Amino acid sequence: MVGHFAGPGPGRPTQSGPILVEVARRQVWLVNPDNNSLTTIDADSLNLVREIPICQTPTSLALDNLDQLWVSCRVEDNLKVVSAADGSLIKTIPLAAINFLHPATGYRLHTKGAGLDS
């Protein structure tokens, strides 16, 4: 799906969460909590590269050194890991399976069964 981003209107997201600029690909990634989607825009032309249905109420995103986007999903209480190259879903990690507290408390990060061990 390629097109020019025309801004708010019928069927278009009206808000976005944190914005991530991917310098190497010259792309801007946005979460759209009101549209339950993840959007990529070309940073130079401002054309819409893709919009991906991701989860209910995505709230933030981050890019790791493996070229994967991590999207937090508030309503579903999980993380979605997405390929930055093509937007495909790599895995879903339920947050209920992750138990951790601040390192100063003495608790360890527990990831067993959360899909983070691989």
C-alpha cells in the first residue's frame, strides 16, 4: 500500500503515539491508538509506505539492533515484535509472563515462557 499521507479524515487515524525515525531507511514509524495500527511514512516524500493493523490501543514503539520494532499494546497487555524491513509480525509476547522489578530491589528479570529466551 503506497499513497500520500493526507492527514485526518474519515477512516484515517486521528492521533498517534510516540514517533520513531528510522534514519537508515528514511522512514518514520507511528503508532495509532485510535486506529489500532502501525504506520510507516517515507521521511523524504511524506508518502504512506504501509499501515499495519497491529493490536488494540498500541501506545509506544522502539527499534532494536536486529531491525525489529517492539510495539506495546495496552488493551491486550502484550508486546508485538514486527520486522522493520517488511512490517511482518515476528512474535507476540504476553506481558503477564514477564516478571521483573528494578535491579536495586534484588529481583531478576524472568522471561521463561515469554518468548524472550530464543
